[in-house]
Amino acid sequence: MTNIILANATLVLPNEVVRGSIMLADGYIVEIDQGSGVPAGAVDCQGDLVMPGLIELHTDNLERHIEPRPRVNWPHQAAIIAHDAELASVGITTVFDALRVGSVVSDLKANYGEYARALADEILDLRTKGALRINHLLHLRAEVCSETLIDEMAKFGPGDSIGIVSLMDHTPGERQFRDVMKLKDYICGKHGLSDDGFLEHVAGLRLLRDKVGALHETTAVSEARRYGATLASHDDTTAQQVAVSAENGAHFAEFPTTAEAAQACRDHGILVMMGAPNLIRGGSHSGNVAAADLAEADLLDILSSDYVPSSLLSGALMLGDLWGDVARGISTVTAAPADATDLTDRGQLKAGLRADLIRVARVGSTGVVRGVWVSANRVA
């Protein structure tokens, strides 16, 4: 393979930003030098940022491609390929595709059926065939308030590239949906339930959680260990909930909903992940704690694009501006998520690591992706 040199770049190194060049060969970073010179045959980056490829731990983006409109089911292969291309275009080079396990099959109106195993097979098949541009791993969102969690998780194993299992609890009145009226707006808007239908839905889920929630949580923790996956909590709201997450062995917390929970995560050594859309919009659409407030309190470690892929880069640049430290801001979408999931071969510009990197031009508070390389192969 011919060596690739990106020169005259603003390199975002682990702890500093310097002008320099980076050489790629055989899929890896082989050399980093400082200076603004442009050797013969090198790409002149004209001062653009060159940073590690972005790592996304939790994204619902694939769902949008599979169901582009309510009750419109798009062909999955085409949806996965389009999802992959979109992520590549915004600088994401590793993604953990989030798939829900745990369904409510007795309530057809809820549209909460099983799909994870079949969709995982399709993702893994396309990956094996070399049809995808970026690295795809799996994130199983284990819904404890469900009827089928145990059976669904039993269908997966250590060979399925499951990097993350997160413990979800969307019981009405709990965590993200402590405010049941917020849940009503979401459910009735998405599934068209009447007021009576919503009340029936809430009552049924609360009874279900009381019946199987504890067993499902224990099972999900055990299955995560069997897969060799990192365990994450989701929507922790109180210090007590964080304490339980710590006992379960959670390594990072997805979207804690209060400052109390975020501080408790810090006290227990659990990394805090917040949504980039929350940061960019100036607050949570669900009325939860603002990501910017946690960043200012030094309680934010990782960003996720959640439901807007392009927000990952913009959010990291915003954090760099907020903290006055570009390298620290970029680390929330590169080194920190890599560390949280034990991806020791990527996430930093260092000789010997995978050549997953992106070239970005700053435009005001955001950035324009001008090039994306995965294992030294340009994919966007």
C-alpha cells in the first residue's frame, strides 16, 4: 500500500493541538511530525484540523432509516447501507448500532415487537461482505420493562460483536419518564393512542415492571458478562439508582437526567455520557439536566449523537470552545468512548494505532468534514 501523508494540518493529539503531518500505511498511523512543510506527494491540509475518527456509542439513527415515516418499513439492507454512509459523511468511523432487546408482544398497538436478532444478522452479514464503509459493532439496549428480554438475549453470544449492553427502564413514572405527561406526548404522538389507550398502556407497563423487572435486570447484567460487553446504565435519575448501577458494574452512564445522578456517577468512577443534541440545543427536549451545565461542572466525559449524527462533531467542537481546550473537547468523541469500551487500537492520533481519522475545516462554531479514512482507506 502506498503511504498517505496529510501535511500542514492542525493535528488534534491526545493532550494538545499542533501544526504537523501524519503518515499512514498498511492501515495504521506510522509517523507524526511537527511543522508546516508539505513533502512531495503529500495532501496539503491547509491548516485544517486532523483528528481521530469519531466513535459513536449510542445512536438511534438506523431506526430512522428503517422506518422513515410511521408504519413505513424500508428494506433493511438498503437502510443499513444508507445509515452507514450518513455516519461516514459526518466523520464517524466506529459505531455501536443500538438495538432494543425486550419486547411487549401482547400489546400490538404499542408497536414494540422483537427485531434485534434479525437486524443484527443483517448488519453483521453486510459487514462480512465488505459492504459497509465504517466499523459497526452492536449495542444491545436491554429493556427490563418487557415480556421477552430473557429469550431475546439468549439468542446472542460472544461472537456477535456486542460491545455494549445498556440497562433500560422506560416504565412510566421512572427515570426519563418521571413526568408521565411527557411520556404521553411522546407515545400518543408516535403511536396515535387515545387518552384511555394511554392510561391502559401505563397501567400494563407498571404491572409488568413489578412482575419481571428485577429478574430482567439481573439477567441483562449476567448476559453482558457472557458476551464480554461493557455494561452501561441509562437515564439514572437519583444517587440511589447510580449506586445500583455501580453494583452492577456499569462502566459508563448514558444520559443521567439530573445533576445529582451525574455527580454520583463521578463519585463512583462511572463515566458520564450526554447527548450532543442536548448540548447544541441548549437543553434536553425531555426537560432533563442540560449537558452544558454538566460540562461547566466538570461532570461530562463522553458525547453521543443520539438521534442526530452530525451533532457529534459539532458538539465536540462546542465543548472545546467552552473549555478553551480543543483536544479535550475532541476527546469526548474519540479517546473517551474508546476507553469506555476497551477499544485500545483507536481513538487517538498515535503511531501504531488504526488509521481511522478525519479532516475537518472549522466554519464558525461547527465543522465541515473534508475527508474520512478508515484503516487508511478513504471512505468519504
